[in-house]
Amino acid sequence: MLGPDRVSRRRACKVLGQARSTQRRAPAVPDDEARLVARMVELACEYGRYGHRRVTALLRAEGFDVNRKRLGRLWRREGLKVPAKQPKRGRLWLNDGSCVRLRPGHKDHARSYDFVQARTRDGRAFRMRTVIDEHTRECLAIAVARELKADGGGSNGSRRRLWKVELQGLADETGLSISACHFPPGTSKWNEIEHRMFCHITGNWRGRPLVSREVVVDLIGSTRTKTGLEIRAELDVGSDPVGRGAREQQMEGLPVKREKFHGEWNYTIRPRE
């Protein structure tokens, strides 16, 4: 290939002492690229459900000389993305007339209930069951329940009787029903909080001697992850006698309601009257 001076690239590189593989042709940027990108972003904002193929058709209709592949590269460079389509919610009844919605005509005529999920200040999720009067749209009651996730073994295992006795005491004190869900044996890695934080805690106190309880609590509480997750740790100064367990008399009166699916792992403890 000859240059403008009728000198081949091979001879020019040989004279300069350079390898031909180090020479690159500078990419030529089209003059209309800035205007094309600006118009592409405008169309993407105007037509939120359009992808780069349909935007290409609109730009070609406006007179831009652009193909789909080039616009696709510009589309990805600008970070544009079509939002995921939300699936339609299915109906709770069949279309055969077997279920007729009751239209409220007066107060206390028809009521509806549903579960609402919210979060506390520290980010913990909880669910509430709300009962609403269909006529006045007034919330008649809000029932809150707590759900605890626990390991399959250890001090809070599914077979520990003392664990259930202490949960019963907490339910009686708060007046709330507490649902416990234990991870199956061998699946502790599914616990998204405790077991997935062990590696970060170990890396934070690496090379530091654990000489006291205060040092351990301080190192655990100062652990941070790249995603912004923080750990809070406090020292429990209460006494826990060694070998303390639950007796048979304490287990007989526990109002434990087991679920149909693996009731040995999933159950609910309600407060006693």
C-alpha cells in the first residue's frame, strides 16, 4: 500500500526501524456523530419502550445516514437500556362467572385484607396484614407478625427445646406471633446475613490478636463491605448458665403451630392468653 508520497508502508517502517504491527490507522469520526448521539438520546427519552432498532428507523426517516450496527454501538456507549417489561398480574378468579365481586353498598358491608411489606429504620423487612372497609376505605386493623430465620443446627437449631421456650417468652412479652424458618441441614450458606459476613469479618481482623471481648466487638462492628453494608455489634453482658435446658413440662404447654411444608423447620409460636 502506497502513501501520498508514493512510498510503501513496508519501506517507510524499515527506514524508521519500526515494526509494521505497531502502526495503526487513526479512526475517522464522522462529522455528524455528535448531532446523531444527541438526537438518539432525545428519541430514547421520548419513546421509552423503543430499542436501538426502532430508533434507527426513526433516525433514517429524519435523514440520518446510519445503520443498525453503528447505532447499536453508540447506544451501548451511552448506557441506554430499555426497561424490563413488567408482567401483568393474574386474576384471582376464573372467567366462568363462578366468582362475583361483592360491591359495597354501606359501611361494614364488604371488607378486604392484604399483606403490605415495609422496612424498619435499620433496613429489616416486615409484613403487615391490613383489613380495609371497601365502602369507607378505612383501615380497620393492622396485624403485624415477626419472622425469624435460623440455622438448622447450633444453639438456635430446629431441635433445640430451649430455643422454642425463649421464643415463647418473647411472644408473650411483645404480644406478637413469631414465625421461625430454619435452613435445612447443610444449607447455612443460604443465610444472606450471618454466614456471608464471616469472610468480611475475618478479613477485617486479620493479623490482630483478639485479646479481649471489647477488641472482638470493636473489630466486628467496624467491618464494612464494598456495597455499603455495615455491621453493628454489641456485647451481651447477661449471664447464661452452662448446661441450661428446657424441661418436658415447659414443652408441653407451648402453642406451636407447624406448617404443612416441613413443619419441623417452619412453625409459628403465638402468645399465650
